[in-house]
Amino acid sequence: MKNIPISALIGLFFTGLYFLTALLAPWIAPYGMGEIVGDVWEPSSSEYLLGTDSIGRDLLSRMIYGGRTTIFIATAATILSFVTGSVLGFLAAVVGGWIDQVLSRFVDLMMSIPTLIFALVVLSVTPVTIPMLILVMGLLDATRVYRLARAVAVDINVMDYVEAAKLRGEGRGWIIFREILPNALSPLVAELGLRFIFMVLFLSTLSFLGLGVQPPEADWGGIVKENKEGIVYGIPAAIVPAVAIATLAISVNLVADWVLNRTTSLKGGRGG
Amino acid sequence: MVNLLSVKDLKIGATVYPPGEKPHDIEIVKGVSFDLEPGMVLGLIGESGAGKSTIGLSAMAYGRGGVKITGGEVWLNDRDILKGGVRGLRALRGAEVTYVAQSAAAAFNPAKKLMEQIVEATLEHGRASRSEAEARAVELFRKLGLPNPETFGERYPHQVSGGQLQRAMTALALCPQPDLVIFDEPTTALDVTTQIDVLSAIKEAIRDTGVAALYITHDLAVVAQVSDHIMVLRHGEMVEYGTTDHIINTPQEEYTQALVSVRSIEHEEKAPAGDPLLKVDGVTARYRGTNFDVLKNINVELYQGQTLALVGESGSGKSTMARAITGLLEPTQGSIHFAGRTLSHYLANRSKEDLRELQMIYQMADVAMNPRQTVGTIIGRPLEFYFGLTGAEKRKRIIELLDEIELGEGFMDRYPAELSGGQKQRVCIARALAAKPKLIICDEVTSALDPLVADGILKLLLNLQKIENVAYLFITHDIATVRAIADSIAVMYQGNVVRYGQKSQVLSPPFDDYTDLLLSSVPEMELGWLERVVSSRKMVSAGN
């Protein structure tokens, strides 16, 4: 762990910062989420560090609470997609036969529909609540995780130690969770970081289009939407959340890259 | 006579990255010197990790992976090639020195025709025009005994057999008319019956072209057939150097003596007694989705506490037989009786008792153990699974098993990656023993190991058989192993058992043609063996 490259350190620092801010939002934010405290689009001052937004709410407070929403939904959806995707993927690889066929063809079908359009259709007929958002995003993304998990598990499933476990008479639970999962973990963990970024971008897109987090609650994508008119007048209020999305995505990516390098390197990681 | 190649006090190092530790440098080759005269063949021999390939490759100033030449001199044609710089090396490699890799299948580009690849280096270095190079290649094909030498080069790598591909690689190396060829285990990946053809082709080609060669292998019997001098290496140091005759017949060092006398375990065969433990009755099997029988009406029997060896080349169906017996492949006909019961063809329908009493040990111990589990977990799981042992009781039994396989308690918390090849195989044996089986299927368990280590494993297996009265179904292609361990033998060829009976009976004449080929193909620690065998064979291998 000693030789962490500088890029990963930067990534870890910013990722940690964002997550901490999200956790401690109520204590850090100077004002409330929906509290109108000043004029429309006030420039930054000592009172309002990032200025105010389109209806006079403190932008910094809104950014902090919005970050909390963004990170919470993205994390929950990522966990959901990983649990369903990898369990089903492993199951398909281990059981094979028609279960594999049915699951894989269903996933192919889902993946053939553009995710964004699919999500927009579903969210326009169901009530847009946070659990619903998590569910839709998580399940749509689970198809990607399924593909990766299945591909990795198919390789591991033909190893002699899995065969030895089958010959011993072990059940599927043991084979999936004790033989395959520990060996599939490193590619999955690396993928976890990438999927999280996609979740953040996906959620921001949905909110920007008005089908994500609903007002007065807002995530970063929603804040961009609220303040987008300001760009015309040279107001930076829409740029701030955009920068936040970008830095979070890049820093998580840097960490994910490092994890991937570490675990797939021939020289370290795996052997131990 | 002036030396072609002269290696002086060669030192080679590499940086290792042990998990959880700081990367540090180790020395792989610790000051090795030797000379090679034009037209002579030097055999480099040693177990894995001895540095033999590394030394061989240093003759073209190349270090594989992170390996660096850290000291010494390598003189070739009166130049120190380590000081030649990149330009000098480029002129050298593929022209003055060429290389034959172990796996020709992985070394050829599958998308290009053989001829194109064989003449490539020759043209690149401008050592001949295209038509000259191609004529030379065809001549080499002829010399190497390849079929249809005129059109052989028109084929793609996947269209020729493994043995032919290895010879094509030899043609590739000889085409630029180099002064020195490095052969890196050129026959190790081949069947014994194929190996002998490649070996004699290589030997003839070396003699006809007058090229010098470094021949790297772990098999002393093989190197004895082709080389003029032999250098025995261990842990990056020279153990002994001398003429082939001297090394084979009057080795001085203890290690060399051990290498020469390896495979000399003698095993007194036991006569069948009582009811057979395993009875394979008319079993025919094919893989799903194919219409070709891999096993054809197999009938064999194995008795309690004895060993049945299944012998044959790759593709003969011997591993398929193991899969049928363990239930991984359902036979289409016939039945398998085990310990007085009839085994279900389907793994899922077999009782826990059936599974427990029939254990398996694999060829590649590295992939037969979960790399994320400790030795204790690996051995402990069958104890827990079959006998419900937990806690102190389980621990006690694990330690007993570790003692039985001569490793001891200290290995309990190690991961497979921290074990050597032989130790890994021992852990696999312990895992099988933990189930207290009546029969253990051993699938080529020694073929991935160095000869001395393999010897140790065979002795352990024999010893355990005496203590535990367990039967072995021993799958191998190596007759020497069979001699050492079997009570009865079944020789398999293209899915049939062509010869079956007690060991003494199977291994004594008169032989059928295939058994004769198989027996005569096993390299013997004896000068001139190759010539004698090649001239007296009745048939050639199916894989050729």
C-alpha cells in the first residue's frame, strides 16, 4: 500500500472529500436546502461563498445537499446493480443450460434498448421517487455487471479447483460464494468504480431532463438545470455543479484505474 | 580451435515484486562460464528455476521479462555482444543467432502462411533473396522429414500437427544459416511418440548444416541424444560440465547422479485379490454435441489397494475415462461399478458416500487449488464437508495429513502461491486423502514436475498406498512412471484399450505395434538410443 501513485492519491483525496461532505452535509452547509436567503444570482461574497441561485438560495448549501443526494442515489444504485448483476451472472455461469440462455438473452434484449430512453419511458409512467430512481438505474445497470460477472465466472468455472469442489459434492452456494467470488473480486471491484461514475452521470442526465430528483430536492444535475439560463448572462451558477460532477467522476476514475492496475498486474496483487 | 561462443562469468538478475514486500533484486544466474566450438551442441540441463533458459537467451543478449544481464561477457564470433548496442543486437538476432521456442503453436502467427514466417528473418537481414530463401526452406523441410516439402510452406500454422510445427520452427531458425541456434525445450510439449521424430529431425538437421547449438531441457535422457557436451545447472550455478558420455556414465556430483538415476523406483506388482473395487464395464462415451466416440467399449478392473495405469498419448481418451468415472461425462453405454455399487452416470445423482470414496488429483496443481484459500482451508474443507469435523478436531486432522505428506504444520496458513510445484501437488494429495477415499484418480500428477520432484511424489503415493490401502487409477503418458507405480496397465490408443493386463505381462513381448512404439519412444539414459530406436520402429505416431 506504500507506493500509491500521485494520480491515485489525488483521486482518493477528492473522492474522500466529496463523500465526507455528503455524510456531514447538515453540519457543514451554512444554510438550509430550500432556504431563500438573498437576491437572484448574487455573485459570490463572504456571506454566500458561491453566490446564490436562480431564486436566491445559497448555492454552496444547495451544492452540499445536492452532492449528498447524488452520491447517495448513485451509491445505492451501484450496490443494487452489483448485487443483482453479479449474483445472476455467477449463477448463469455455474448452472449454464437454459437458465444461462434465458438470462443472457433477456440481458441482450435489455441492452439493445438505449438505457436513457428506457429509463425515461419507465420514469414517465411511474412516480418519480428516490427509491424508484435507484431501482430503475440499478436494474438497468445490472445488465452490464451481469455480462462482466458472467464472463469472469465462466473462466473461473472451468478451473480445476471448481471441478474439485463439484466432485466433492459442494452446493451452488459454496461454489459461487467461496470458490468463484473471491477470485472474481478484483475485476469486479475495478468495475465498481467505473459503474459508480456512470451512475452519477446517468442521474445528472435524468435530473437535467426533469425526470430525476424532483424539486425542491435537487442533485447536481438538477442544479445545472435550474441555473442554466444564467449562463447567457455570464452567471457561473450552472458551471459549479458541472465542475463538481466532472471532478467527482475524474477522481473516482483515478482510484478505479489504480485498483485495476494493482489487481491485474502480473507482479503483485493476485499472487498474494 | 577457436570458440564460436564464449560466455565468461555471466551474471543475470531480476527485480522481484513479492506481495506485501518491497521490490528487490535477486540474482538468477550467478557467474556461469562456458565455451562452444563451431558445430558443437551444448546441452543445458536443470530443473525449473535453474536459469537454463535465461543463460540460453543470453547468447543473443536477451533477457525475458524483467531479466537483466548484470555482469560478465558474452563473446560471439570474437565480439562482446553485450557491448554491441541496439544496432549490433539487431544485426545479430535472427541472423547469426536464432531461437526455437518451446511452444511452436504460440510462437507462429496464426494469420500468416508458414513460408512467409520462415523466410522473414532471412530476408530482413538480407542474407538471401526471396527465391533463394524459399528454396533453402524447402530443402530444410525435406531434411526435417516434413510431408510434401514443396508445398508445406503454403499451409497455415493451424493446418499442421504440433510435431510438424515444432519442426517448421526449426526450419525457421536454420533458414538464415546462423552460426548458433538456441533450442529452448523444443520437445517438452510434445507426446513421447512425437518427440522422438522431432528429436531425430533436429539432430539430423544440426549435423547436416554444421550449426552450433545450445539445447535447453529438463530431461537428461533427451539431451543425451543430441548434445556433445552437457552442463548441469542448479539455482543459477554450474553443477557439472563435461562430455555427454562423462555426464551420463560417470557423473561426479551428487546432484548429477540423482538426475541420472531418477526414475529407478522399483515396484513389486500385486496380484488381483478379491472382488474388483472398480469395474468399468463396456463404457462408451462421447462429448456433448459431437458424434464421435472418445471412449469405445472400455472394460477394465481395479482391485483394492492396487494401481491401474492408463497409458497413451494425448487424444487417446485416458483423461476422458477419468471424467466418465467421476461422473463429469455421462457414458452413452456401459456401466461403472464401484465398491459393490453401480455408480450413477450423473454426478448429481451420486451419493455423498460415492463422492467421498472416489477422489481426484490433477495434473496442474496450481489451478487445482483455489488461490484465495489457505492450505488449511483447502485440506480442511473435505473434513468438514464429509465428516463434520470442526475446531480443534479438524485442526488436529489437518496437521496429521500435513505430516503424512511430509510438509508439517507450518504450511497450514500458507497460500498456494507460496508453495513450490511439488509442495502444491502434495497439498492436493492431502486434500484427496482427507476424504478417506477408496480410490484416487491421478491425472498426470507428475508430468508438470521436475524429475526429482516427481520422484518424490511417486514415492509418497506408493507409501500412502501401503498405509491407507487406497487404490489408484493412474493416468500418464510416461512409461517410466508406470513402471514405478503400476500393478496393472491399460494401454489406450484412439479411444480403445489396445493392451490390458498385469504389469509384467503388458511390458513383456510380444508387443502389438502401438505398445511397441510407445515403449520404445521413452528416452533412455543411454548414448545412441535415438538412432537405435528410429531404425527399428514399426509404426509412427498418430499425431504426426
